[in-house]
Amino acid sequence: MTSMENQGLLNLGKPMALLAVAEEEGASQALAQMLLPLGYMGFVLAPLGLVYAHRKGMRSLKENPELLEDAHIAGENLVLLAERLKGTSFREPLPSYRYLSPLPGVAAD
């Protein structure tokens, strides 16, 4: 991710949805740990775009119709968001080196 960050926010305004499957309760924690850095990289989370499942005791995820419906909704919302964001411009922060020089007329703390 660092190489992408050094080139500016290449993912600014790009839609995303995250899906995680875990054997135990770690799926929601994994999503939380992915969401923050991806948000700082400029990605936009689709509505209902976080889907997680506990696979413990299941042979196949197809055994969980609620999960399949949640994933389907996340996918549809991802496409709808991509269509609406197309061509939209977003403000990008200044590169960090621009903040290093003192600003004229600003009082120091």
C-alpha cells in the first residue's frame, strides 16, 4: 500500500465492498482492520458493503441463505455506487512534504 500512497490517492472515490469468512468470530474484526486503511486510501464503502460469515460447522457457504442474500445486496449496491460515482471529482489532501514548511502569518502553538 505504501507504494500506492506515495503516488497520490490512486483509489480516491473508487467504490468497495468487503466480504470476510472465518471459522470463528474473527470475520468482523478482520473487516474492521481492513476498512480503516482502505478508507484512508480513498475508497468509498458501498451501503451495506460489509458482509461477514462464520463458516464453523458448515460444509459450504451455500447452506446460509442469509449470507448469500447479504452478499448479493452488497454486490448490487457496489455496482449502483460505481455508476453514481463515475466522473465525480473529490478533493485530495496536499502531499505531506507541503506541510513541512511554516505557513506565513500563522501563530505557533
